[in-house]
Amino acid sequence: MTARFMVLYGTPADPAAFDRYYRDVHLPLAHQLPGLRSYTVARDASPVRGSDPYYIIAELEWDSMEDLRAAFASPEGQSASADAARLAEMAPMHSMIFTPAETLA
């Protein structure tokens, strides 16, 4: 069963600066996370009901919750987490970890 880390970013005050920083600084750090299976970024997500759209949604995947937790406990994970604080200064963000459930019939 896989485990996922999801980050939802609101619209930044300076989208060009946010994009540059995310692409040039944060993504290289995140790609160094041990055991990372995939990293997907979606842009301009439109809500079906209520609230504002998210500017970027990032979803990272590991083989297990133990692997995910170990990745963020690693030196690489500590660096990526510290850098995420810089992104949070640039745009509102929400994050969560979860294990996808089986599809309900």
C-alpha cells in the first residue's frame, strides 16, 4: 500500500517569483527525498464547489507510510521541510499525509 504527501498552495503574491523558487530551489531538494517513487504537480486546480482555486497541488508518493516518515526524518527531508517554510511565506499552503484507501464498490 502506498503513502502520499500532498501540498495545496494558494495563489502567491508574486507568482513569477514563486514559480522560479519552486522550480529552481524546492523541486531539486524534494527530488532528493529517499524512496520517493513519484512527484506530480498540478496547476490551476478549479474547485467544484466553494473556495478559491489552488495555484499548485503537489503529490509525492512512497511505497509505505514508514518510507514516507523515514524520508522526512532524513537529512534530505529536513532540508526540504525547512525550505517549505520559505514557500509558505510566499503562498498560503496546506499539507497532509495519507494512505490511499481501496476503492469502495
